[in-house]
Amino acid sequence: MTILIVDDDRDTRSRLVAAFKKRGCETEAADGIGGLLSLLLDNGIQAVVVDGAVMTLDEIPLFEEVRRLKPSLPMFITTEQGAVPPSFSSEGGTSTIIPKPYDVERLTQEVQLVVKSHGRDVHLA
């Protein structure tokens, strides 16, 4: 299971990578949205954990592009309460808003459960 972690805070990114690796997951990491698409296309990513702070309203089309490329890809958006528009949670595929502060262990468990429930492979559309 490979998880893509996108967060501009190095400490948070490192903590999430370590937690997923501890649970036996492969990880890819990016510090912003810029690297998300290339990592998404070049690797067998099965879920994305993205910090909502790096997704501004101007990047909503990027969210839609991820949905177009991998419609069933589970996305977990971590954010301050109310900082992500409700449309993110209702667009195609599985999107989950994770309010900050969150428990890293609980997040890793939830991501693994969702990926397993969707099957191990998430294919390009």
C-alpha cells in the first residue's frame, strides 16, 4: 500500500511518513501541490493525505484533475475546521476531511481501512 503525503510543514510530513512506514506502508511525500500530479502519475499511489493549507481556492481545479485521473483514489484532507469548501467532500471518489488537530495513529488506521475497502489497486481513468 503506497500513500502520498502532501504537507508544506516538514515536521508534520516526516511524522506522517514515519507513522505510515511503521504500519507497513510505502510512502511518497511532497511539500506542496506542485509535486502531487507527477508523483501521482509516476507511482502506484493508493491514497493521498494532503494538508488543506496547501490547497487554495485557485487549486480547486487541481482537486478536480486528481478526480479525473484517478476517480476512485481516496483523498484525506487535513485542515482547520471549515477551511476546505464542502464540495471537496462530495466530489467523486472518497474524500474525507480530517479536522486539525488530529491523532496521527488514528489517521493512519483510517487511511488503511479505506484503501483496503476500495481494493488494493487504484487505476488511472
